[in-house]
Amino acid sequence: MTRQLHLNAFLMNTGHHEASWRLPESDPYAHVDLAHYVGLARTAERGTFDSLFLADGPQLWGNLAQRPAGALEPLTLLTALATATEHIGLIATASTSYNSPYNLARKFASLDIISGGRAGWNIVTTAGAEAARNFGLEHEPAHAERYARAAEFVDVALKLWDSWEDDAIVADKSAGVWGDDSKVHPPRHQGTYFSVAGALNVPRSPQGYPLLVQAGSSEDGKAFAARYAEAVFTAQQTLADAQAFYAGLKARTAQAGRDPGHIKVLPGIVPVLGSTEAEARAAEQLLEDHIVHAHGVDRLENLLRLEPGTLELDAPLPDGLPPESAIEGARSRYTLIVELARRERLTVRQLIGRLGGGRGHLTFAGTPEQVADEIETWFTQGAADGFNIMPAVLPSGLDAFVEHVVPLLRARGLLRTGYDGRPHQTLRERYGLPRPVNQYLTSLPALV
């Protein structure tokens, strides 16, 4: 079978561009409007996307002046979207730093059952002191500690999802036997961060467990992805950087004893479309013209660990910035932004413009053919297994991508023309991944 693209729709209120809410077409209240998200999910499903994705964090992002703030809790929202769609995968972000394995495993298993096997978990460790203070901590945990906790968290979640064998439910009415207790396996986990005794109170779900997604590209993040992730959302600005990341992560996955084909790399792309290149550039410029640069300066100073008032709009980034190793937050994104500014000799004003659409993800303004060409190049030249599609403006950007780019990708044989005809194809199957074998079955003694 010809290798085909995996497309994920990354949905963010009025769009990924920070000024998208200011356009006449945008609804400033879309971030809390269920109908808005139902429409987006159905559009992505019409475009035969593999999945859609909601970012999240346990804190109020930024300041309310900049853009629509706050968000509906993603697992709750995706449960509603599960009833409004039939095929598309539903990926929610949830933190390993500020949740407990039992409750989160139960919620994802429930979503997987309700959706018929379409759930995915974007595993994050949550950087930032703001989130830490919402949970009684004075400072965010150190980078390495967050990833150590995340690894144990996922190990416990896997034990919980496997704690019921698939055939534990007998449902024998005549014998009066509903289930077989011998096929339930309490984890009895005692670790550094968690102690979890009992089995999950939800049966094993259609996928066994949800698709595991990860987005960190630091050294700790890549090591974690090689061990656990089945899809990776990543950010690169150049084909060469994307090829290096792709090859490196596949190699790490093999070294971890896993099939490199079982981890899908999906860089982010922010497509800004026009019927001509000039029209696309004008649409991009319109968005940039609506940026409030003071907000961008505040964000950059916070990211770069600079004192307020350090940056000058029409000057380059200052020398002497801290190395990546000194950053306890989003390390890989810090490095990407600093390298972008240095490589292209951008002023702070220009850098804010470049980050306004995708916060470090590749922004590409052009015709549908040019966007399709870029996607095909990365896909066929060892840089991507698919893409995280991040429309600058919603819903119009997703509508335009599905209407104008998707047909080109289909015509080139790169994208499915429809979903599998089976009524209950799971998200894991759509990503070409096997259903995991229950770990307790593999550890049982052989019959003699």
C-alpha cells in the first residue's frame, strides 16, 4: 500500500494567529462555543483528517487583552464532539504534572469507549511557574524531574488500561455470572511518584489504550517520545532541521527496541492561502498588521528570561542569552526561536511577526498548489509522516485547506479519498498501529 499522509487538525479558538480574533469574520466568543467546534470537527472529517487535537494547560494563558483567553476542558469537549462525528480521532492534551494516573486513565478510557476507539492523549509535563502556583507549588518542578514523573505516570496508566482482560466480562445470565475476577489485574504499583493499588473501574477500551502523542523536542522530550509516543507533534522551520529531527527520532525509537514505523512525526504548519501568491501574502500581512506588539514583547521577554523593558522593537535579540540547559520551561521552543532570530537576522518586531501565526511552527503563505508542494516535499524527503495543520484563522482557514489543498493531495495519491468502509475503524488503526497486547497476558505463566 502506498504510504499516505497523516493529517491532524490543531484547533485553537479563532485560529492560531494571535490577531485572528480581530478580523471582521471572527467570533470573539468562539472559544466557548460548542457549535463552533462541532463545525470545525465536521469540516476536518470532510477532509478525511486522521484526527483533531486540542491544546490545554492548567492555567490562564497570557493576558486577557491579547486574544480570547481560557478554554473548555478538552476531554469534556471531545466527548461532545464524539457524538457529533463518526470517524475522526479525538486527541486531548493532559498534564502528567498536575493530574493523577487513576483519574486520567479512567477519563481517557471512557472517551475511547464513547467514541468507539477514537481517543488520543497528548502527554505534556507542563512548564511554567503559573501552573505550579495553581497547585500549591512555589516553583515549577525541574525539567528532568517532570519527565521522570511523566514516565512513571504513563507506566501506571498503561497498567490501569490493561487491568481488565478483553474477555473479563462473561455476561452469562443463565449461570448468574457477569464477569471473571481472575481476568482483572490490580496494578499494585509502588513507585517514586505514585502508589496505585486497584484495577481501573472501566473495562479495557476498544483501542486497548488511547493513541499516545507527545510534543516535546528537548533531549528529555525526545528520549520520552522514543520510549512511549506513537505520534509526535513537532516544530521545525527548515526542511533540513525537520529531516534531522525525523531521522534522529526514528533512530532513537529503534534503539529503544520499538519499530520506528510505529512513531509518526507530524510537524506543524500554519497555511495562509490565496488564489495567487500575492493574495496569500496580503492575507498574511493583514494579520501581521493587527498584532499588538507590546503583547509580543512581553511574551518574548518572559520566554527568554529577560527583565521587562530589555527588548527594543527595532533591534535584534541581545547577546548573552542563557543556554538551553538553563531553561526549565519549554526548552526546544526556546532554542528554535533564538536560532530563527539569529539565522535570519530578525529584529524583535520582525520576530514577533514571524511568531504571531504559529509560535515557532512553520508559517507558509501561498497558493493551494504551493502549500501542497511544500507538504509533499517534506513528506517524501524524510522530514514528516504527516502534518499538524494549524489554520491561522478559524473556521475560514480550515475550510480553505479542505476545499483547495485536500483535493490536490488526493489527486497526487498522498491522502485518502475516504475513510475505511468498516463502521468502527479505530484511531490507532488509522495511524497504522497495532492494538497493544495486554501486558498481563504476556507475563502469565505458560500452560503445560
